[in-house]
Amino acid sequence: MHENLAIFQLASRYCCDFLPLAAKPMARFPAMLNDWLAPERALPAALLLMSVVAVPILVFSPTGVERLHHLEAERDRADREVAQVTRQIEQLRGEVARAKSDPAALERIARDELGLVRQTELVFQFGP
């Protein structure tokens, strides 16, 4: 092992320029480091690193997928409620249209919901 190291050091001292890049990795390391630290490469590398770290944290955190399912269920409940209220609005619009066009319907509403009576009628109230 030591013999190979000595031969490598001797060869690199005298014919460093002729050795392939794989034989002299440390000579090329500072240049590679400068290439990777260049601003045009550092920013995408930093964004990639942040994404690799942040995405799993955000997905598996309590505010991630679990919160997404909770919000979807809440949206479904709100959609059902909106549909129900829309049906009620349509029903009430129909009642208003009938009350405006039919005098008998208007009288029924006045008697049943408002407790009104005609002037010629007598009202008998019995105590509870």
C-alpha cells in the first residue's frame, strides 16, 4: 500500500500534467468547488436543497396533508350548506310569488304566520 502511494507521489511530482484527472482528484477540487459556489450555480443548488428538506417537512407536519383533508371536508360541508340554502331561497321566492299573485294565499299567510284577523271577526282566547 505504501509503495503505491510513494509511486503515485513520485509520478505526480514529475508528470502531473500528464496524469488523468481521476489520478489527481485533489488538484481539481478547488476549481470544482469554485464552479459550484459560483452565483449562477449556487442559487439553484440552494433552492434544490431547501426543497428537498422543506417539502417532506411541510407534507408530513400536522399542518400538511392532515390539514388538507380537514379543509376539503370543511369545503364539502360548506358546499352542502350552500346547496341547502339555495333550495330554501328558491322555495321562499315561490312563496313570495304566490303571495303576490293569490289573495287567498296572502290571507292564509296573514292568519297563520302573523296572527291577523278580519275586523268583523271575533277572537276567543282560552287561557293555558
